[in-house]
Amino acid sequence: MDLNEKKLLNFVVNLGTLMIKNGAEIQRTEQTIMRIAASDSIHSAEVFAVPTSVMVTLHNNKGGTFSELKRAYGRRINLEKVIACDRLAADYIEKNKTLDECLNALEDIDSLTDFKVHVRIAAYSLICLSFTMLFRGTVADGFVALLAGIFQGIVMEILGRYDISVFLSNAAGSAVVAFTAYIFYIIGIADSYNSVILGSLMPLVPGFAATNAVRDLLYGDYVAGNAKLTEALVTSVGIATGVITTLWLFSCII
């Protein structure tokens, strides 16, 4: 394997890993890597990707075969990075960028910052408010949901900085929501804690994971599809556990 092939293999593996850990579907990632490898008419690639890792085997027209496996750590949803990876792949395929430029651009994409913490917390609260009103909550319920969303956002941001499992983080987030809703219901501010809880759980619902799971299953990627489906199920169980445990504790105390 010469230096150029080493760079190409490094590029496609890191690009695929970056796409996977930021929410790209498996079929999209595999096709992108194969198009990049075949763009020089010298190489071809076989790709096996799952939500936690990417393995690429690169073939050249001289019979050489090279492989690399990379794990995807710190997975979260960031479609801005996925779109940037797509654009970078298109630039390489269309010869708008060299391989070295693409490797540098890949580092820039990986270092893209998310929205600031206060913006994300504000988004949590506004989503909770909107869905609570959508579920026929009163103005008072909407106010409580706004507060519940702020508390939920703070908890999720704190837990997101550590290697906390999906189950525990979502259980904690939903428990905070249930606790806030029930406390404000008891003191007479909220009219219905059910509306507040239902609306405030929406930021935690794994809709994106479930959608990607169905897409992967329809494309025949059964391993990845079932893995994402399991992730969505574990997330849902975590949400239910947090709410049920909190309400059960209140019923025992009050």
C-alpha cells in the first residue's frame, strides 16, 4: 500500500465514522464510501457499517487489498456534519479538492461546534411548551412545561458530558419532568400533570432513531436496523421508567 492509498483509506474510514456517529443512515454511508473509492477508476471498496463502527476494505487494480476498522464513539444527532460530509465527498468525486485538502476539511467538520448550551436548553423548553399546548394543556400547564423543559435540558446537558448510558440519561430526564409536573400540580399551579408530562417528554422521544431503523431495514441492512431499533426501544423504556418511578414514589409519599 503506497502513501496515496493509505491516505485514501484513512479518508473514507474517517468520513464514514463521522457520518455514522452524527446520525447518517447506514446505506447512505456505505454508498458514499464506495463512490469515493471508485472515483479514480483504480480502486473499489467493500464497506460494512453498523451504528458503532465502520470497516472498509480497499481494492486496487493491481490485486492489492487493504482494510481498516474504526469504532464510532460519542454518537449524537448532528445533521449539519452529515451534510458537510456529503458535500466533501462530492467535492472529492468531482475533483474539486485533493485528497490532502479533504483530510484537512474532515478535521474541520469534526471540530464544528454544536449550538451553545443555553440555546439547546431554550430549545428543550420551547419544545415542551409547544407540545403541551398541542396536547390541550392550559396556559398554566404550558408555563410549567416551560420550566420542566429548562430543568430537563440542564440535566441532559450535564449527563451528556459523561459516558452515561442512553437508558439512564433518558430515565433521569423523564424523572425530572415528572417530578416538576407533579410538584406544580400539587401546589395548584398546573391544571393537569398528564398534559405537562406528555408534552415535556417529546424532546426525549427517539423518533429519529426509529425512522433510521426502519429505513435501514427496508434497505436490507438488518443488523444496523435492528441495532437502531433496539436503541429506540431502550430509550423508550428509559423514558417510561423515569416517569413511572417518580409517580410511584409520589403515590407512596403523598
